[in-house]
Amino acid sequence: MYSKTVRNNACSGLDRWSFRKVGPNGLGDPYNCYPHSMAWFQDHLYVGTTRANLASRAKQIQSNTPEKMSKVWPVKIPEKALDSPLRAEIWRYNPAADEWRNLYTAPMVIGIDGFEVPISVGFRCMAVFQGPRDSSPALYAPTWASHQTPATIMLKTTDGVHFEAVSEPGLGITQNTPRSLRGIVSFKGYLFTSPVVGQKRLEPNIAGEAVVYCSADPDHGAWQFACETSFGDPNNVSVFHMAASDEYFYAGTLNIYEGFQIWKTDAEGGPPFKWKKVVSNGAYRGKLNQMGMTLVYFKGCIFVGSAIQNCSWDHDYKVGPAAPEVIRINPDDSWDLIMGEPRMTPEGLKVPLSGLGPGFSDPFAGYIWSMCVHEGWLYVGNAVWANFLRYSDRLDKLPKILRNIQHPENLEKLLQDFGGCDLWRTRDGVNWRPVTINGFGNCFNIGFRNMVSSPYGLFVGAANPFAPEVAVKRIAGWKYEENPVGGLEIWFGSHEHGNPPGRAENELVPGKIDDGQYVVLKENESDEDAFERHINTFYGNSNFRHFGMWKIGINDARVACENLMGEILAFIPDEDGRVLDVSCNMGASTRRLSKSFPPQAVTGITSDEELLAVCKRTAPEARFLCGKISRLNLDDAFFDSAVMIKGFYKLGARARLFSEIHRVLRPGGRFVGFDVLYDPPNANTGWRKLDRRKRHVENIDEYRHLLHEAGFDDIMFIDVTEACLNGFRMHMERYFALKHIGGDLNDDMLQKIKDFFKPDKPAVSGCFFVLCRKPETGS
């Protein structure tokens, strides 16, 4: 629960640790991808969503220009267009109670081709306005119609809960009927709007002509032209954004060929009003500043953020890539370059007053997507396109300075550190400070689409269309997997958030877990309890106990282990059958299998009763058996696949183990394992004599022979020593060395932990995946 804060303009701004995520994963539904509109009304935050953006975009491209499809689409595409859950929603957040409520889901209607479609696929804008017949302010939210329902409808609520239609379709505009509205802004007793006709399915930003309408009574139509069509310039194809100062109303255009224009009016004398052009030719950057995407009033000036369509790279009109700029329009209509490229203009040399290059010096910045004034500070959020590089087949067309990122390791490192969007703030409009430069740690957050200032704090909405299933490149190839950090996110910034949640000021916190909880030292902790605590903390309390797979950007053992499981699963073609987890230990691998297979189809085998109890707590939905596979009553040919992950525990003799796995697999069933090799025996170790039951295998040839003798074919090995063994050693040694230096580990405990990670007398020399198949009957 949060309280209202009262601050003055002299307060310090919000930093990264002032923000908490209050709306994760699409507000519980990852199909909610964009917080396309946000508003503060009746002491609540309202969010209008757009859903399944990338899946919908893919269907449009497939239907119209299939040659433009990337080889790998970022998200899984539904087989049928109507399978995409596109019904837009309106949500309300109560910060006093820390609660979300879904108020509106777009109903289904019959489209022009005779089948059901949602009446709205998104809510691009919202505004609070009080008309002449309203007893109090109301919240207005126009729908975004699809090509099957090609006319926007104005929705309104006065009680903050129930929304009703208060306009005819298309606002009663019969010529170039708008499908959606780019924005709605209240000024001098009028509600102003800029329609987007967008009849072409792949041009959602282009109205064909730039126009501003206004109405003093939006409930009862009476929408009028507020300006001359396209301001007299046919190259102005949309009014992209609008803002009001104390005296003037401003509109920024989309001008594909010459760059944006900024126009202003005092809105006096009745519509259509007289307008004055104050900026032209994209502030003399030309078409690299295609549109005035975001406008805001701050410190007596209008700040304008620019953009190029398609997040800085307009392939259709061959513009870009080029990062956006910020300019400032002063009260006398002169303008300054705040952030961008130095250049000569008719007004003389313009240099960025902030010293920052385009995109706040980020070459992957695409839009200046949102601006908001809060407690005397201007906050600016951008959109970035870097994360799409994972799936792009156009890397060779990148500017020369960016082409060295094409190496997979370089690209992944870049995306993990800087793949997310940026949020910056300034108190004077010239000096800027970053709040986050990586999407609050989520590289899938591609842009801060909206911001709202409230008495409680600043709300920031991040667009994240990489959901619910995102394409992941595994060793086995590309595979769609559930994205646990997909879907839009709402972040809440407040000065009350000085300490991490659940932690009192000055509290001792020896270890942090991924889910935000903290491990607190127990009084009179025994050595055994301390040992378990350290191991559990290293693995993020996940109950994994293996090397993991440490690709670029992974610095956490739990994430590395989940990544290794992802690679294992990518080798299993059928996730609808029954799967056996041969060596589940404490159940973490079984839990991961249960997320991909029907839980009732997953069976884990562990070694003793104590571990069995742990397994049932770790993955309660799965089935577990206790004992050795050779002594369990498992039916022949019962499982479709079997998985074995060697961890820091002993496995039985491989020959007998492989024979039993072969027996319980159906013909054609897959066996996928992660295993290790050991240094050969010598006079000092003598481990062969100590392990007569042959738990260890010395080389790949011996391993292949054992599998062949058990009856398997299609046997393949993939060496992953560098990513698994070497990656684990580096991160494990660094983690516990820092614990030791910090005083949380004494010498004896450090040695005990090192011994735990080397339980066998021989030393591990390599790691590999093993893949094989039980032959089909008769083969």
C-alpha cells in the first residue's frame, strides 16, 4: 500500500532504486503488450492496453507482403489470425490498496466481412475532460478499430468503473472516417483530437492528411475542423502528437519527405483556428526527423521528441536508421537543439546544449516515446530496437559502425546490458541524468510508452511485446519458449522506495534471492545450517545442483541451470507425451519439465526418502518415485522421452542405467542427457579401484559404446565444456571468494563448499550433451 507524497520543485529526482514494478507480465496476461494509454482519474491510474502486437503484425505481413517476414519471427504466431487474443482492455490501479482491476474488455462484434472481431484492438489515448453537460470531469477513451470495424468510438466513464459509448462510429466524421485517434488533449474548453485513418493495414501511423478536430461537447458530436487540412502541405500525412502550454496549443506532424512541422494556435475566435508554423523541415534535420512524436510543456517551453517510423528504420520510405532528437521551442518561437546532431540551419549553427548525441548517445534508440513532468523534473522515455537484432536477417545492412555486433557473443552481451529502453530526467532542460539505460533490467522492455504524474509518485509504462512465447536460439535450433519477463510492465517511482522491499533500513542482508526476498541470518546457526544456506543462496533457492550453462549475460546459478534445462528441452521434439526425469535429485529439473509437459505426464526418480519429500515440495504437480530405476516397477515402452542431468551427486553404473532407460522408452523414444567426463585414473587417485561399479566414463568412445550396447542409435554428442564447466568454475569461485572476503565465510566453510562441488575423487574434465534414440520396432 502506498501513500500520497507532497514534494516541492526543489526535491531530488527519482533514481533507479526509486522505482518498483507494480504491474508485471501484462498485468497477469502477457498478451497485454503495450500500455498504449495511461491517465490519472479519481485517485486511480488507468491503463489502456494493446494486445499480441507482434503476432498481429506477423499475420498482417503474411497476408500482404510475405517477402518482408524475417526468417525467425520473435514470437510464436497463431495458426489462424483470429486465434490472436486482440480484445483491448482498460485496467485500473489503486495505489492506496496496491490492487489492479480489469474494468473493460472490448466486446466482439460482426465485422464488415461477416465474422467476429473485437470492437477495439487498442486504446491509443485517454484524457480527462469536463463538457458543458458534465457535472464533474470524466475520463474519455477512444477505441482503436480494426480494418473489419473501421470506425473509432468514443468511450467515457464518470464513475471510474463503467465505460459507455458516447459517440457515433468515427465521431460522426463521414469523410476519411478515423479508425483511431492519435491523441486527445483538453484546452480552453475544447477537446482536441488528431485522427488516424490508417485504412492501409501496414501503415497504422498515416492518416493520409494531417488534421485536428475539436469539440466543446464530445458527448453529442459537434466535432469541427480545428485547422486547415494538412496545414496546407500535402506532405503532412498525420498529426502525431499535441500539447498545450498556458497560452497556446501545439501540434506536431508526420512529414515523411521533409521532416516534421510544429504548428501552434491560441484557439481563440472559434474553429477552424488560426495557426502559425514555428518549426519546419524536422528542425532542419530533414526526413531523419520524420515526426514530432512527443510534445510536452516544461519550464515555459515546449519540448519535442522526434522519431522515424518503425523505431528509427523506415524500410518502406528508405529512411534511417537514425536515432531521435529533442528540441526546445521557446516562448518567442525560437528553438534550441537539446539533444541530437550539430548542424547549420537558417538560424545559424545549432549544437546540442546537453552535449548528448541523438538518442541520448544510444545508436539503438528509435523513438522519443514519452515525456512527463513530475515534481519539477522532466522525464523522457525512449524506445529501442536493439532487441530485434536477435531475429533480424538484415544485420549486413546496419551502419558500418554497428556491424561488429553481428558476432553472437557480442550481440548477446550488448542486449543483456543495454537491450532495454532508457529513461532520463532533467530539472533545467539542459543537464540530464539517466534513471535506467536497460529497461529496468529487462532487455525485452523495448520502450517507455507512457508516463503519468500522480500525488503518489510517477507511473511509467513499458511496452514489451515479446510474449507469451519468444523465439530462443538453442544448440538444437530456434524454439519458442515461455518468456517469464514478457508482457507490458508498469513501474512506480516514489521517494518512499529508498530501500528494497522487505528490508528495513540498516538491516543486515547476507544474500539476495531472485524473487526479491532476502535471506536473513538465524541466531545460533549451526555449521550444517550455514552450509545449506550458502549453497541454497548460490542457487537462488531453486534446488538445482548442477553446472548450469553460462551464456553471455548470465551471472546467476539459478538462471544458468534454467538455461541448461532450456537447451535439453529444445532437443525433445514432442512435448505432449510422457517424460521420465532419470536423476531429478531435489526435483528442480522435474519442476522445469512440468512447465513444458502436462504435469501429470512427468515422472521424476530420486534416490532416497528424504530427497523424495523435497521433490514433492519443489514440484507438487509431478509424480515422483524413490529408488534406483532398475528396481522400480516401470512398464516397458511407457515413456516417450527420458532426460538425465548429471549434478553434484552420484549416478549408478552407466551400462545398467542405459539399459533400463532403453527398456522404459517406447520405440522411437528420445533420450537426452547432460553428463561429464573425468580425468583418467593415475597412481595418486586410484579411483578406478575405489569405484568398481563403473560410475565414471573416461571418454566419448566408451560412452558411445555403452549406449550402443544398450540398444540406442542416432547417437550424438555436443561438447559444452566451455559454457558449462568453465563458466561454472569461474562464477562459483568468484561468488564464494567475495563471500569469504566479506566475512560471511570462514576458511573452514569455504573449504567445505569447495569439497561439495568436487564430490568425486577424479576431477571433471569435460561436459557434453548426449542425444540418442530407441529404434523403431523392426528397425
